[in-house]
Amino acid sequence: MWWGVGAALVANALYSVGFVVEKRALGSLPALSAGRPLRVIRVLATSPLWIAGALALAAGFGAQLVVYRALPIAAAQGIFVSGLVLLLLLSSAVLGEESTGRERYALGGVLVALLMVVASVREGEDVVSGGAPWMLVLLVCVPALAAGVWLYVRVESRAAKRHRVPTSGIGYGVAVGLLYGVSSLAIKGTSSRLTSTDLGEAAWSLLGSPYPYLLLFTAGAGLVMSQAALQRCRASLIVPVCTTVTCLFTAVLGTLAFGERLPEDPLLLALRVGGTALALSVLLAMPRHDPPPAAAPS
């Protein structure tokens, strides 16, 4: 289990560095729109700095495959969310972003909630699942993908209206978080298929499942949607919201889909359920709009 924890911490560092480097690169690129995906990809491919950030995220993906081979889904999500602390430090030091007091309290609440989830995991009692019925996975993932795309389009259309209060990016974060939640389940499923030492057999098993196709869709749509949103909103807000939604989606629905049973001990069960409920409550209470800029002195 401990080497899985180490891999999760490495993934945290890679993801945090990757997002911050990408955000830094996006500041010097032309305005991106998710409605023009090919242009988004073409513009991003011209930025060496953005490509460096993307490579860091890809390395984090590789580390995540190792994590899901060693840790239960719920425990992995709790450790992944702890990486928000590093992200906030980097976004402040590198990007100069400052969170409001309400946002800092909210993010603190999220960390407490997911530490409760981690505390509910006991080595030897939680079983790491080896797979899930693919029809059940699709039943969970397809509605989530539809909801994420619908929400993103709705936020885009509202943001395009004149005289609206500037959006803080909560809606974008939730929408992209749903896509990445599906991606996280697909990563878990992929790791369960890569158990054979015969490369041909492992590849055939993987291609016969929905996981590579879910990964392709979420990688493409998630790339375009997340980069357009990240360019407009603070990384110190949109990434934590996205991460929270992803981790809660994966921990709750992934645990059910992959048959990783909930704790039988009442205290551990209360910690896991209570932590999930607290994180959702904090997310719903976060401000939906940035405060208007202060008027320049006359």
C-alpha cells in the first residue's frame, strides 16, 4: 500500500506543476474557445511552455495507473486532493493569484472532508478491485459525460451575455471535473486490464473494453474545455473545484461500480460518508462570481 501512496504523492506534484505551467503559458496565447476545438489544439501546439506542462500532466497520468493498482479508489482520491495545498502554493508564488478569505475557508473545508475519507481507510480491510462490468461502467459514465458537456455549454452561453457579473469559474470546474471523473474511472479500468505479462493478450483485453475509448473522448474534450476555462479563470479556484468533483465522483460512483465495499465499522463508515457530504456542501457554498474590480481613484 505504501508504494501506492508514494506514487500518489508523485502524481500530485506532477499535476500541480503541470497545471501551473499550462496556466502561465495560456496567459501569452490568443483567446481560446471550446467551440473551435481544432484551433485550440493548433494554438496550444505552438507553445513550448504549454507542451512542457502537458508532459508533466501526462507523467502524472502514468503515476496514477500505478496508484490504482495499489490503493482502493476512495483512499486514492483522498491523497490526490491533498495535492491542492501544493497547487495553491505554486499558483500564489508563480502566478501571483490570491484567493479570497471565503475561498480559503472553503478549500480548507474540502481538505478536512477528504482527510476524513482517507482516515476511513484501513490497510488489509479495504480490497482493491480487479475490474467491473463494463455495462455498469457505461451506465455511470455516459450520463456524467452528457451532464459535463451540457453544463459547460450553459456556462459559456451565460458568460457570453453582456453586463453579467464575471464568473469565478465554479461552473467550468464542475463541468470539467465530471469529464475527468469519467477519465479517472477509465484509468482505474485500464489498470485492471493490464495484468497479463503477455502484451498481446493485455492489449486485446483492453481494446475489448470501453476504457480506451472513454479515455480518448475525455482526453480530447477535457483538453479543449479545460484550457479554454483555465485561460479565463484563476487556476487557484478552477483546479481545486475540478479536482474536488473528480475525486468525489470517482470515490462514490467508482467504489460502487468496481465493487469496493464500504467500511463495516460504524465510525469508519461515518467518516467516509460524512467527508463526502462535507465536501459537497462546501462546493455548493463557494461563490459563483468574482467580486467586481475596484474603481480606479479619480
